[in-house]
Amino acid sequence: MLFVDNNGITNPRLNLALEEYLLRQVDEEQPILLFYVNEPSVIIGRNQNTIEEIDPDYVNAHGIHVVRRLSGGGAVYHDPGNLNFSFITRGKDDLHNFARFTGPVIDGLRAMGVPAELRGRSDIFVDGRKISGNAQYATPTRMFSHGTLLFDTDIAEMLRAINPRRLAIESKAVHSVRNVVANIRELLPGDMTINDLKAALLRSIFDDGPVPTLGLGVEDWQRVAAIAHERYDQWAWNYGRSPRFNVQKSARLPAGKIDTRIEVDGGLIQEIKIYGDFSGREDIAGLEAILAGVPYDRERLTAALGEVDLNRYFGQMDGVTFIDLLY
């Protein structure tokens, strides 16, 4: 097995791009091991509807990255208290065999005094509480199996980011989640940092011997950056790839009752209908036509309506209030 040092990168787009580069473009016979820690991020599963998994207002206000990964499964929250691991191997005979890849991690945790075990198909638990979720992805010739390790994650922040538009997180909700998940740091017999955890796992995986490293040169990192730009930096991948979905929102405003029905596919508004008892000078179909085809994203909706006088359609309406009815 060869270890790849990610040079302390905490940008989730670059780390996911590095993982994809090692999968698709590094034809190495030996398995490859990668560790990385991300800045606050919500990492969306390949087949999920991004908007349904997050609170977009909260993540935007707090600078939380939202990035779609290659593998399936559910949305997960990453922050500096979360250590991510990935095993990249030749062939795909071990696709769905999570035990092969969680085993070395579990052994390392047990060596630290943490009684970890694989439960279900792909989760690592300690004393009935989850500390790790795992997912996989395969190409015709190679695969990776990757997972999270909750070390000292901010549970309250996690709940705010991945609960769609939840306005408030009560302390009892955080307490309830803590009964289901656990941070490894609170389970250790002694204290350590997340870097200590990574070092301890490396020692365990490589049997306290030297850690063979696969070095990456300037050209490798340029290719990683290109993958990040072409895929993980793109709204079309992170949001637009979401499956078809419908949105309905309504409110009683000074202009009257307004009810919006929006159909989104490929991240674009395919059809929008606006109903209500409001009175405007112009046919609301004109406003619906302006919004058709616009990416379902707050900034893009705001830009599309930038020169539109909404009062002509509603009698009384400001832009921010209307955008809240759409997004």
C-alpha cells in the first residue's frame, strides 16, 4: 500500500479532485491510501437533490462549501474535526465489501482503546453510537472506498447545515443526535489531536514500519486542479445534477396571497406558475416567462429579476420578498 500526502489541503473541491485523479489517472498496482480534512462543507451524495439536503440560506451566510461527490449515499458534514479516509484499489472485486476497507481503520481505533466495530453494511459504531459512514465508487478498472471519522465535529453546526431551512436548533435536538453519533475524541482513554489520530492510524495500517509514499509532482497537482475546476467548482455538478423536483411556496403578503409552483430539472426552472389574489397591471405570464430556464439558484434568480419591476405584476412587491417565495 502507498500513502499519498495531500499537503494539508482543506478545500473540499481539491480533495475530491485529488481522490478522483488517483482513481482515474494513476494506474498503480498497489492500493493507495489518502487522508484529508476539509473546511466546513456539506458533501452531497451522487444521486441526491442538493436543495433538499441543505439549508441554503445558512450555508451561504456561513461560507460552508456544498460539493457533490462521485459516490452514492447520503449527505455528510465535514469540518476540521472530521478526518476522511479513502482506499483506492485496482479492480472492483471488493465493490460492496466494506469490511475490507473499514477493517484497517477499526484495527487502528481498537489499538487506541476505542472499541470500534462494523455494523450493518458500511458504518463504524462504538458502544451503539455511529462514528463513521462509508461509500464506494467504481470505474471499469478501479474503485475507491471512502469514509468519514467523526473526531471532534461541531454537531450543532452539522445539524444547522444539513437540515433543510431549519430555523432553530434546540439544545435537546443536539443532545438527541449525540445519543446516536459520537466524536472519537470523547471516547479516547487520553486526549489527542486530529493529526495525532491520523498518525496513529498510519502507524497501525503500516505496522509501525516506514510509510511508503506515492509522491505527486507539479504536473500531477495541475491535473488535480483541472479536475476541481471542471467538475467540483461547477454549479452544474454540485446543484444542477440534482434530479427533477418540484417546489411549492405560498405566503400572505400586502399584495395578497401568492402561491408559487416551480418544476426544476437539470437545475433549471422548466416551468413556473404563480397563483393568488393579487392585482397587477400586467399579466403574470410575462413574469413566468422571464423565470423559465433560469438556474434554480438564489443569486441567478436575483440577477434574472434585476431589471424587472415586480410592482407591475403584483401591485406591491419587493425583490427580496419575492425571491424568498421562489427559493
